[in-house]
Amino acid sequence: MSKGIGPQDSELIAQYRNGSEPAFDLLVDRYQKKIYTTIFLIVKDQEIAEDLLQDVFVKVVNTINSDKYNEEGKFQPWVMRIAHNLAIDYFRKAKRYPTILMEDGSNIFNSLKFSEETIEDRKVRDEGIDLVKRLIEELPETQKEVLIMRYYVDMSFQEIADQTGVSINTALGRMRYALIHLRKKMKQLNFAYDKTIYPK
């Protein structure tokens, strides 16, 4: 038997389900470096990447222990997807004022930054931000992913293409459709992204 191969992921998961903690430790050893690198390429911060790495394995443990894991034979892509999603979610929650430029060059949040605000101004502003975030959540998954990576994570289109495994043209196309869909939704709701939406 070859030394370097070892048990399959599915075997280790089965052993862990049967109470073998060392089996899970082997899985962690097998993938933690790759997972950490994936996260670090997105967040570009060592401490945050280490925290999110722990979160990935907590989620893996919880999923397996609750019998919701059904990715037999596909553990690696599944765990890498969890890592990718947690890294993206970190920015979605942390960055409240992304610079999202629509096709006409106007900033979706150009009216949401005031030096002096009344309580009413702040309330309306926060409602506007929450609405945009909700509309982004409703976009098709691939379009939402590119938009968040570009505007919340500040990744270049080359980085987005590398991270998502598509060509730059595909990444650009997804962004374009994301903005078109976003503008259409906002127009339907009469949300004036390119004008001051607050009374002066």
C-alpha cells in the first residue's frame, strides 16, 4: 500500500461518525492549508483568515453531526465552497457602504453619506442600505457572488475569475447582468439610486 495515499475522505467521515476523533483530525490536516489559502486570498488578513478557517470546520462538524452531510465523494469541493462562502459573507456583513457603480457611472450609495444627519435622515439612509442589500440577495447566485467580490471585497476581475474558475469575460458578463437586474428591481421600486433620495 502506498504511504502517501491514506484513507479516502468518505472513509474518514464514516469513521468520525462512528466516534473516531483522529479521523476528523486527518481531514483537517489534509485540507486546512488549502482552505486557509482560499480564505486568505479573499480577506487578505491573517487573523480573519484563521478565524474563518475555524468557522469552516465548526460548520463541517455541525453538518456531519446533524446528519445533513450528503456530499459523499465530494468532500473537498463541498468544504472549499463553505470556505469561499464564509469569506464572502464576512465582507457582506462588515462593509456597509460599498461603492457600487451602475452602468451610467453613478454610485448606488452616492447619497448615503452625510456629514450631518438628523435621526430621520439616518433612518431613511439605513432603510435604503437595507433595501439594496436585500435586492442584492435576490440576484442569481453567480451574479450576486461577482458583485459582492468586486464591490464588497474589492477584488479585481482577474482575481474574481481565478477564484470562481471562470474567464474574465464571464466574470464581466455576470457583473453586467447583476447591475442590469439590480437597476431593474430598483426602478420597479422607484428607488432613485442616482439622485439624492433624501429631502434637503
